[in-house]
Amino acid sequence: MMRTRPLKVALLGCGVVGSEVARIMTTHADDLAARIGAPVELAGVAVRRPSKVREGIPQELITTDATALVKRGDIDVVVEVIGGIEPARTLITTAFEHGASVVSANKALLAQEGQSLYAAAERHGQDLYYEAAVAGAIPLIRPLRESLAGDKVNRVLGIVNGTTNFILDKMDTSGAGYSEALDEATALGYAEADPTADVEGFDAAAKAAILAGIAFHTRVRLDDVYREGMTEVTAADFASAKRMGCTIKLLAICERAADGDSVTARVHPAMIPLSHPLASVRGAYNAVFVEADAAGQLMFYGPGAGGSPTASAVLGDLVAVCRNRLNDATGPGESAYTQLPVSPMGDVVTRYHISLDVADKPGVLAQVATVFAEHGVSIDTVRQQGKDGEASLVVVTHRAPDAALSGTVEALRQLDTVRGVASIMRVEGE
């Protein structure tokens, strides 16, 4: 039997995502009520520019006082889509204090302050849901938190930023340079006017911290994630990748150590074989590959950004939280019982693709091979070509600790016969 008194929802932010959340709440009101067991009512919308016309939202719901809105006491759920650390953090904790559960899409805040937000939610007996914080419309957080809760997840490997995937895909398929591909992404609305958060890996790193924490039942903060951007990737790197039967993606990689005693989380560009499922992810799409003991290999794929996809995830959380509210229950909170340490990047075992500019004379390859041997790094393949006294040498290594590989590169720079290191890239996905 459906309850007639509506559940009241406060919306913080009414930009691309927030306006779409409001639209779906209005146009799908009957369906949402049937799924929840009670009607949901948009009780207030906090914005910075109240004079802006917002189609479908009554002006009397608009306010610039977000704090007063979350303090009302009759609000059941606060939907936070304003982003950033403050005032979002204070507004969310205030919402908990005044009896409201929270649905958030704020990856940066959750990656940095997830522990304190979970604690505040638990202290006040409220829900904190955030499916929209990672990979847009793709159901990922809930499968990790709930569907795989009885399994042991060992690895999460994914493309979690649509802007960077669009740029790298354009470089791969058209031969465009980085700047040219970025300009096209900006023109199409995939890249912000300031794309730093995307192309330097900050956005993906926040998502990696969230995914690692959930997958491994431990606390992983943004500062724990190794981050390397993709601005130095060149057309020459793609040419080398193609010769290896690979492509290049900006990957978020979260792994449990083989001995199970630690975890790692990192974001960086990497070459992956064309045979790997992630290699076929095109345009601005996202995909995440999960490896678990019992479930085996799972892949989640779909649109990872944009108003409608992100709003879909927000509304899914809203339905779940409202159902919990009606049943006087809460969903899963923080699971950090393993308390595993996060290992530094230097301890990660990986492979390198190294392109060197060298003198074209006898003995160069032997010198280079000696440096690798001295650092305990085994060479998988070598390709050399050159003329007129100059040559290029491409070395692909076997797996070794990242610190040993980094030390090898530094030692190579000291050789008189090495003119320069043209590019360095990790190789993943085997």
C-alpha cells in the first residue's frame, strides 16, 4: 500500500546534472512513487544564481541559502551535485545532523573526506549513497558494495574519465596530436575550458581512491593514489603501441598485493593489448574491469559523464535511500575492516616501454642491456633502427618493481651513448 505523505527532497546545485535530476523527478514522478512506495517531492533547490530561468522548476523552490534548506528538519533526502570540498562537506554533515540522508555525486569530496562523512552518517543514523561519483550511469559502486560483498576482489582496472578517453581515442584513430585532439574535445563539450583535472589525472585519481576503498574494504585517500597525466603522450607513442599490437589508455588501476597484505592505487597512461576488452572502449565512454576470486572477470561499460547519465545514477540512489527511509533502515556504510596499508608506486610490479635516442655505433645495445641487468630488470624485446650516426632503441621490459624500472631509466640517462629518453610508458592489461 502506497504512503500518501511525500518524501521531501532538497537539491543542492542545479547545473547540468542537477537540472536533469529535477526534470526526471517531475516527468517520472508517478513511476518513482510506484517504485519507492511513496511520492517524492522536490522541496527546495539551492543555487548560486537565482535569477537564471530553470525550466520546470517553480521559482518559489529556488533559494540561495543552502544551509537553511538542509536545516529545515522536514527534508528526508539531500541530493548534493555542487561538487568541490566546501561548502559541500559542511552542507552534507549539516544534513545528517538535521535528520536527512544524502545522495552525492561528489568524487573529490568522497575521495578526500569519505571516512568523516561515513562516520557522520552513521552517528546520525542516515544513508550516504554516491553511485554517480564514479563512472556516470554505469552501475559500479553498488555492485562492489553489495553484489560482490561476499567475494574477494583482487583488481579493478578501468577507464573512468570520458574526456581523456575521447582525446586518446582521437589520437589513436586519426593520428592527431594531443593539442589537436584536445581542441576537438573542447569544441564538442567533452573537455572543460580548463581541462587540468581531467588530463592530469586528478579526476580519475579521486575515482580510483573511492573504488579501491570499496573493493578492498580499506581506507584509501586521494593522497594515496599515484597520479600521472596524459599530456606528454604523443603520436609517436601511438605508433609504437600499434607496432606492439597495443593502444594507449589513461587507466585507473587498483590492486591487492599477491600476498594480500597491502593494496595499491594508481592512475597513468598505459599501453594495453588490442585483445583486452578495455582497448575497444571508444569516444567518451567509460569501462571498468573487475577481477574477483569467485566471480572471475567482470566488465562494466557505458556513458561515464553528462547530465542524463549522471542523473540516472543519482535517481537510482534516491530510490534506494527513499526505500530505506520508508522501512526505517539504512543501507551499507563504510567497510574498512581490513585496514590494509597502501603501498607506494615504487613497490608496484609493472612493465615499461622505453624509447631511447642513441648513437648509431657498435656496442650501444650492449651498454643499454648492461644497465638493465645491473638494476635487476629483464628485457622482453628490443627494436633498433638508425642511420647517419643517430638511432632509436625501443625496449620493452618484463615485470619488475617500478622503483627498479625508474632507477634503470635514470641510469640510462647518464650513458654518453644515450642522447635522450624519448618516451616512457607502462604496459598493462596482460
